[in-house]
Amino acid sequence: MSDNENNAEIESKVLTVLKKIDENISHDDTDIAHELGKSKTNKTPNIVSFVSRRTRNNIYKERRKLKSNAPGKPTSERVFINVNLTKRNKHLFSLSNAERNKFSWKYIWTINGRILLRQSNDSRVIAIRSEKDVEHIKNPMDSPRNPN
């Protein structure tokens, strides 16, 4: 099987999943889809490049509509949609997530490559742009940054 055939097969599988989020999405909305290579868990993640940011943002925003992520479903059958972060931001996200868990913060997410955290439903959002910002998870009152 050639790379083009393999990529077409992967794109078809990806579109099947994306149609669960947006039934109007089509092949014309994606530029390319391909495998990234085996992960540490022997799963093969796929990456999709969308033609427009609007489509990408809509899919990312509505990804919770995937019924395959229902609690109790085996992890091997679950689908996760994440933004492909830069190496630096992956590192910052990992550090932030570790501190978030340690200090029982409720939310961490990314938007357009930016890492955002919120301690609780009614607390303000903190943007993580450097390792120094991760320190603010320990003491949120010191954080001067708000992405809004």
C-alpha cells in the first residue's frame, strides 16, 4: 500500500469520527491526515490539518460530542482530539498539568496553542507562557496574567 493510499484510508477513518461532531464536515475541509508513529502505549495517533482555522476551532470546541468517550468505555476504544502543541508548549502543558493535579486545580486546556488553567468554576483564568507562570499554580494570587 502506498503512502497516498494509506493517508486516504486514515483520512476516511478520521472523517468518520469527525462526522460525529459535525455532520457537514467533508473531505474538502481537511488538507491532509496521516499517522504520527507509535506512541508509548503502542497506539498510532493521527494528525489532521484543516483547510480553515474556523473548521479546526469548531471541531476542537465541539469534541465533547463524541459519544465514544463515555465513562466506562475501554480506553482502547476512546477517541481524543487534541491540538498539536509545539515541543516547548507540550513541556509547559506537562509541567502545568502535574502542578494542577498536585494542587487540585479543576481545569486545564489549550486554545490556539495557548495553555490555560482555572482553579475552580468561579476563579479567573491563568495563561501559562513560561515555566515561571507554572509557579503561579502554587500561589494563584501572585499571577498578573489573565488572557482576557
